[in-house]
Amino acid sequence: MPDLEKLVKRIEEIPTLPIVSEKVFLLSSDENVSLPKIASLIEKDQALAIKILKVANSAFYGTLSKVSTIDHALVILGIEEVKSILLAFSIHNFFAEHRDGHFDRTRFWKHSVVCSQIAKYLARYFNIMQDDTLFLSGLIHDMGKVVFDQYFHDDFLKVIDYISTKNGNFSRAEKDILGITHYQVAAKLLQQWNFPEKVTMEVFYHHAPWHDRNYLTGSIIIYLANIFTKLAGFPCLESEKKITIAEFAESKAMGFIVKSGFDLDKPTMEKLLHQIREFLAEERDNMLQFFES
């Protein structure tokens, strides 16, 4: 097992995250700024403008008409969501270096994008008040895996091999081989980067929301979104352990979620999964290509 102290020190040495379009980010922090002013800045960055339009036109948002202008997109999404897109775009670019093909980054980012969309959809389904953290938390919940792949590559290959040969999961393999998990690494890095505490905690607890004492509802949503993302056919790794609705419906986790106020059972999960798959069928040329072009 690697020296945990050295591993943590290496994480602490990861540089600060550069914000893609810092002007937009700073401008959006001004309470008195107008949406047209932000829109005019975004329109100057074609790649960023495309990302924002992709999100605004997501089938998961239930927008009745096509959003074709940045002004309209800002009204649909709100300034906080646009800031989340900027942060997500920056994280993707920051970890853009590809190693070998053992960990499929395209699959990873698709898993992340689908999770972000399902998180927003579930929040709406369960009538949770507007929560600007869910899109970003869903998008970066597995960021620690990319940190492992980029900065601890050889050990991460052992994690992937462990999962493939034992039909295991990431958390167990990471604990056995690295002594630390992807969600612990992600939370530490997000703290270093001064991300909102709620986002950091939702990422940290996305495998165990029952431990979250401060942001339980959000952590449950990200936990469920991750489950539904895998059920819909978008795992991070093809060989990781599969889950089924039947198994999950009988689990202690389901019992906890129901006790926490979520009206959820096997038929409801089947209905939600059917709806999610319908939305994903519409997203082939939209959100599923969020990090492309």
C-alpha cells in the first residue's frame, strides 16, 4: 500500500484550478450585473456558448421550445448554473491529459454528464426547492478517479484490474490498493480550490449520504443520480459491479432514503428509469456530447 502521507502531499501540490472565462465568472459575482452584459461576454467564447446552450436545451429540463440564444439560456438556467458550467468546463480542461486507454475518459465524462442531468431531474421530481449545487455536484462527483488516473496512474491501473477481475467496485478497490477513495480525494481537492462547502460535501458523501449531517437531501439526490446513471447503462467502467433495481429496492440504503422523506419504491424506480432512458435517447447529440467540440 502506498504511503498515505506522500499521497496526500501530492494532492496538496496540485495547482489551483484556472477558470475558463474569468471575466464572466467575476462579472456573475456582481449582484447588480445585467444578464445581457454576461450574455455578450459569453457570446465571445464560442466553445463556452455551445456548452451553455447544450445544458439549456437538455431534455431533462423540460424546456418546451428550443433555446437558441445565450440571453434565453441565461433566463432558463440562471447565473449560478452558468457559473457551474464554467467550473465544470475548467475541471474538464484541467484534467484533459489522456494517459493510456485503460480508463476511458470519454465514458467517464459521459457518466458524469448523465449524472448531473439525472440529479436535476430527480430534484424536480421530488419537489426539492431550487438547488444550484446539484448540476455541478453531479458533474464532478467522481472527479477523484481522474485525479488518480492523472497523478497516481500506475496504482490506478491496479484499481481497474482489481475491479475487472473481482467484479468489484471502485470504493473497495481503492481502499485495498491506495488506502484512500476517489470521493475523499475529490473532497480534499475541492476544499483546496475553495469550492462551496455544500458541493464538497455532496461529492464526499455521494456513496454514503447517511453520514451527511448538514446537506442530507442534496447528498441523497447525488447518490440516487449515480445509481440511476449506472442503471441507465452509463457506468464509469464497463467491468464494474452491476446493480439492479430489485437489489437496490431491498437494500438498507433504500430504507434510509425512504425514512428520510423520499417516496421511493421498486415500481417508482422502474418508472423513473423508463423516463430517464427516454430523455437520454433525446440527448444523443446534445448533453452526451457536452465535453466534445
